[in-house]
Amino acid sequence: MNNQISYNYQADTPLKTSNFRKCQMRHKTLIASIIAFIVVIFGLYFFISNRNAKKIQWYLTSKPISKSLTQYINASGRLKAQDQITVGSLVAGRVVKLLVDDNDFVKKDQVLVELDDGIGYSAVKKAKANLLQSQASLVYQEAFYKRQASLYNSGQLAKDTFESYSKNYQTNKAQVLAAQADLEIAQQAYDNLFIKAPEAGVVIAKKVDLGQMVTARLQATELFIIAKDLTKMEAEIDVDEADIGFVKIGQDATFTVDAFPQKPFRGKVKQINYDYKIIDNVITYAIILDVDNPDMKLRPGMTTNVDLKVATAPNALCVPNKALRVGSEAIEKVAKKLELSVQSIEKTVETKAKETLWVLEKQETFVEIEVKLGVTAGRFTQVLQGITPDTEVVTEALDPERENPIMMMGKMKA
């Protein structure tokens, strides 16, 4: 039995060793297969890349086209009456009568509201009484002065005494003038309790209610806003500083309002302000449009979305806007890759301020040329000088060091 046991143990050990060696061989074969697969993939990638890199269009060109352009500036603003009057009060008091309401038409000097300052006509009556008293005293002093002057002229009155009488007479005359002025002030203060319309028009805003206290010393209270004529309106438009140079007096504008989104309204530029505002960190300048409103559809305060026509160019020689953004660095790298020559403009302070385009001459040379630009509209810009209809303008150039040829082939061939 011992021999049998020993035999079984010795027979089992070689079997396990053989299986372990087979597993090792399979593992090594799998690793070798994976490595070989990776090498093949990388080789195929570089092969395709090198082959496609030779076929890719690293630049695109096109000839200028003839196109009619109209350049617009888009901006927004608000409508208001052309002649708009804010009515306030020169005196303080409580509103005791409210005689007009919103949308009422009023005449010049029509009473709009009455105030009560707690004094009313009493100050006027007191001032009148003081004036009558001063006038009566003056009548007596005038007669007395004339008698004393007669005595002084005949040598029966001392000079000092006569000068004293003369002083009293002049003082009485001054008192009468002061009393007259006090009466005028009191009367004006009383009249100011009756707020009147300075001009004829329509009330577009009533900002006061019955019983409300009106202050006038620290801050004047707005009582009414009156528009003289709502058929003549104006729009105040905020234009970005980048666009304000295109705006000129008399230019036509079209705009819409939210109340009538499908109906275009028209206006003309009548004023360009020099003062500026900062809106969302952008400097803007206000321009004023004249707007006719014969059917009274437009109302003060409406938001306007304006398209301002600043330039037109019929049958203009145009290039795509992207041609103006082609950089010299990309051109030089493309030329080097394709073994083409480059003629660029020497960069100075003067040339940096000028507009340039890249053109392709004889299919072998990239040439940078100075151009004079005109109207820009949509995706195209007018070129006034520097090119002809047959010029091959470079519209796009890729940087071979930054772009992936395989990823860019579809884009460049589109």
C-alpha cells in the first residue's frame, strides 16, 4: 500500500507542472498579439496621416463677387413725446382739488390742481393792509414835507430840522415800495397754489392724488407730464462707441415696437449727442430720431428696436469677411509646408493701421496687399481699392502645426 501511495504522488506532480507551463505560454502569446496589434494600428495611423496630409487643402481661395450691400447698425432705445413738459410746484401744500386726469387734453393756463398751504388768501389781505397803511402815511408825510419846505425856503426853519423831515418823507416812500413788493410776493405765492398748464397738450402722466402733500423746498414733486403733440415723437437710441462713427444727421432708420412687432415704423436722425453713458461696461452715445405718429399708435415709453441704415453700395466688389482674418503666421507655415513663396508687407506703425488681404498669384506665391474697405453687411465686405474681379483671394488658411489633418479634411473640402 505504501508503494501505491508513493506512485500516485509522483505521477500527479508532473501533470500539474505541465498545465502551468501551458498557461504561461498562452499568456505570453496573448501579450505578443496585443503588442503586435498596437504596432499595426499605429503604423496604419501614421501611414494614413502622411498620405492624407499630402492631399488636404491647407488653404482656400475665391474670387471677389459683385453684390449690392446695405450696412445697418442695430440698437435699442425708448420713445417719448417730442415736446414733453414736466409740471411741478413752486410752493408746498396739500392737494385739495384735482381737475384733470390721464389722457385729458388741456389748454394753456388751464388750472390742473389746487393746493392748500394753510395760509391761503390771508397773506395777500395782510400785505394789502400794510400797503394801504404805508400809502396813507406817505400822503401825510408828503403834505407835511411840502409845508416844511416852504418854511425852509423862506428862512423860517433850521436846515437840520428840514433834513430830518426830508428823511422821514423819503423813508415813507421806501416803505410804500416795500409794501408793494410784499403784496406781489404774497399774491404770487397765492397764485402758485393753482397749478396751471404752461402749454396746451395732453396729460400723459398724472403723478399726484387728492390729499397728497406736495413739497417744494428740498425736492420738487412732479405733478403732471404733458405732451404738446403726440403726433410728433422722438426716439432716444443708445449706439455703441464702435458704431457711432457711422451715424450721420439725416440718415433713415426703421424700427419696431413690441406692441406691433410686424409693423415697421420710420424715423430720421436729427441729433447725435456728445455725452456718453456706460451700459454693461460698454460706452454708448445717444442719438435722437424724429418720428411721425399720425395714427397715434406709438406711445411714450415704448421700447424701440432700431435698424439704422448707415451706408449702401450697389454692385460692390466684395470678399468674405473671413478673408480679412487670415493671419500672416498661418500663411507662412502653409507656404513652407507646400513649398510656396510668400511676399508680405513690412510691418511698421503706418502699415499696421491699414487693412490687408492675402492673394495667391500664379498658384505659387502668397502676396499680402493693402486694400481700402467700404461697406460691411452680413458675411461680406466691399473692397474699394487693391483687387480686381479676377484676383484669387485667400479666404482661409490652416496652421499645419495646430490642426489635425484627418479631422480637418472634411472642413477644408466643404
